[in-house]
Amino acid sequence: MKPLSPRVAALDAALSEARRLIAAGELVRALVSLQRAHVLAQRDFGPHLAAHLRMLRVAWALRDGREVRGQLLRILLVPIGHLSGRLPRGNIGTSNVSAFAPMALSAELEQLLESEEA
């Protein structure tokens, strides 16, 4: 079995942390962990879509109508973004930022993403 890449290992860790925080009822912190997961998952269709579905569940649990609407829109945009190849690098995936805006990455995230591009 092929070992996980550092990016995929970091993605799995972010998702695990989000699950732990959701179970503990710390939904706002879970959303922050899901934002990290989104950045790491964005290049892969399935994990990218799954990150938005998890964000939708958290937004629903928070009763945050704006975030629910934002996630529904982003769920519809995921296939279009992957088909067109237009995914804004570094975008955290929540409704408080444009779905189309690339965002600056931390040095750590930059390194994780670049390690697979080389």
C-alpha cells in the first residue's frame, strides 16, 4: 500500500480534528478545521465536495442561514470548478469569502501543496 502524501495526511488530520470538535459541540472551531481541510482537499473532486458537505452540516447545526446558502452554492460550483480547472488556490471555502477569490497560504500549507506539484 502506498503511503499517504504529506498533503493527504494533513487533510486526514484536519478532518479528524473537525470530527472531534463536532462531537465535542465546538462547531465554530470545527468550521475552522474544515477550512484547512478545504484548502488541502481542493485539488481532488471527492474530498473537495466532501469538505463542503461537512461545512454544510456544521452551518446547519449552527443555524447559520448565510453559511448554509453559501455552502449550497459552493456544492453546486465544485463540479464546474473542477471541469473548468478554475479553483481559487488557498480559498478557505466558507461564505465569509468570495467563492472565486484565491487567498494567501501559510508557509506550511504552501509547502504541503507544492510538494505534490513538483
